[in-house]
Amino acid sequence: MNSTEALESKLNALQCYFTWNLEPTKFKLNYLRDALEDIATDEGNIWLGDIYNLQGFIQYMLGSTEEALKFFRRATETFQRLKNSDEGPWLMVNFGNLAWLHHLMGEDEKSQDYLSKVEALIREYPAPPEEELHPEVCAEKAWTLMKFDKEKKLQAAELFQRAVRMQPDNVEWQTSWAILSADPFKAYMKDMTPDVLEKVKSASERDPDNLYVAALYLDAQGAKRKQIQDEANDLAIRILEKPMHNYCGISLLMKLYRKYISVDEAIEIADEVLKRHLDSRFVKRSAAKCCTKKVFSQRGNPDPRIIDKTIRLWEEVIDAYPDCSLKEKISQADVYSKVDIEKADQIYRELLDREDLDPAEKQMLYKYYADHLYFNRNNTYRSIEYHMMAVEIQEESVYRQLSIDKLKKTLERTRDPKIQRRITEFLTSLGINQ
């Protein structure tokens, strides 16, 4: 084995972003890049080093090694500052990332230097008996995997559980584990199991400054038909005083107001937060989602003022997220369908003509366009065809499953033998149970 092969063998044995089989699509990379930029980078964020590590990996995957190096180095400095120490087990993943990046940049001497640093840390801070990973590595891997697909999230939950078992006093790890445990119930909070509900409740009590988990617990209580208005009002006051970011709780707060209190009060919160944070793209997107719900909650002819406001907000959001605006443009088209069906059609045609969409993005677009054809154009046949196009793409996603469910529901309800035969043959050809 030559020196390069020996180095690569050691690099492959490291625990870091380059060995965790993340393999995100370009759409996912752009989404994650924007989401991480929208997370607070203040010193109070204990995940700040992990955020910079993931940003570095994303920049490498997007083809910018120099930007990746900047973020990895920033992660090193952040860990050292937050931990008030130049070395410790929290640097194992970061140094592994740097070892890999320098190797990929053709700088094997620097790569070997970082590899030696990782090996020294592993000797000095070995994993507990009967554990493969140090708890710090376990927690960072869990935090990273929870940003990816369903399978990765299951791994992340197991890793958080192991990290908490090894260091039960780490409140932030327990809170992240609770948030991740609640993730499968986000769409149907009333189905949250008692053990997960208790985990979220405990996290909100142990970590009272984490307003995201506080909002999550209120959402779960509301779904269980508990009265939450007083608590929601108190939480709104606290959240509005905080910096706005992905995990400040504002989006969840608007959601629980819409679901359990009133859409109008949710809009009032959206207006207030927009007034306080005029330049925040994250706030604009949260407000746009809230206003969209208002538009679709109104029976008959919606108020044109709220429609104009919602369309304007979506335009601002699309400008602010140029590489990750597919879902936003779909939302804008759906709002336009209330007042200008031709404009909605035009937006969808432009999206369907795009050649840069990856399979997951196509599934999303086909599913929403199928809904548009069915509800706004009353075209059942074309709607079915686009649901089939979404399902034909062999990539597991929530949108593929929604299209499968729609096809099955259509099969149950329709009395048109041509449609019945078409759907039955299609699902059978893909081995999907009916």
C-alpha cells in the first residue's frame, strides 16, 4: 500500500461529514445552505460550531473548496471559543473534515497533520466502554443527520439517545432529541404518542429559554384539545422580543394561532414581526405562509387586499431565496389561482419548462400541479397523469407518497371504468398495493 492509499484508508475510518454518506441533492444543498444562514449565529447558540461545519461541507459539495475551508476554520475557532479550550473531543469531527478537505485539495501534508490531531484526540478522549463513539461525536453526528431524509433522522434519534445516555446532564442534547422525536408527528400532532409528548414537555421545562420547543409543546397540547390561548399569548410576547431565526419559534407560533385560536390573530402576529424585522427574509417567508393560510381559509371570494399582500410577500421571498424558490413559486401560483388563473397557469408552465430540477423537485412540482389541475381547472384526467408522473420517479419522498394516496383515493371514489383501469394498471406495474 503506497502513502496515498494509506492516508485514504485512515481518512475513510474517520467520523466526519465526508464519511457519513450524506449525499444530498443540489436542491437539498441549496435548501440547507439557506436554512443554516437563517439560524442564529449568536454566541448563545451551542450548535454554532456544528452549523459552521455543515456549512463548510455544503460549500464543498457546491464546488467551493475555499469557502468550505473558511467555514471549517471558523468552526474550529468557534468550538475553541465556546468551550474555552484549544482542544477537546468536540474537535474530532471538525479536524476530520479538515483532514478530508485538504486531501481533496491535493494538500496531503496538511491532511496528514489534521489526521494526526484527530488520532491524538481519540487517544486522549476515548469513547466510553462498550461505545463506538465519543458522546460529543455522537451528538454532532445526530444533529447533522437530523437535517436529512427520514432514514437519516431515524439514525439521528438513536444517536441522540446514546449521547444523552452517556451525558444525561446535557440539556441541549435532550432538547434536540425531543424536537427530533416530535418530527414524525408535525403534520398530525394529535397522533403524538404519550411518551413523545412527555419528552417534549420535559424538554420545555428543562430548557425554558428554548422557545421553539415551548411552541412545539403548545402545538401538541392544542392538538390534544387543551386550551392554550393564555400560554400562546405569553409565548408570543417572549418570542417577539427575541432575534428572528429558524429555531426561534415564530413559525410554529403562527401555526398554532392559525390552528387553535384564529387566523386573524396569526396575521396580527405576522404584521407585528414584519414591522420589527423589516429586512429578515426568514420572517417574510413565515409571514407569507401565514397569509397564504388566511387566503385559503376564506370561503367565497377572499379579500383582495390580503391576496395582494400575500403575492407581494411571496415575490420578496422568491427574490431573497433565488436558488431555493421552487416551493415559494408554487405557493405564489396557488394564491394567484384565486384571482388570476391564467397567471397561475403561466407560473406553473415556467416551472414545468425548467431543466435544472432534480427528481425530488420534479415530484413536488408534479404533485402540486396535479392538485392545481384538479381543483382550479377541474381537469381530472390531466391531474391523474401528473400524479402518475410524480409516482413514476423512483425516489422516496412525502410528495410521491401524497400522489400515491391521491391515486388510491381516486380509484376508490371514481365510477369511470377508464380511470379505474388506468390507475389499477399503473399501480400494479410499479408493484404498489391498492
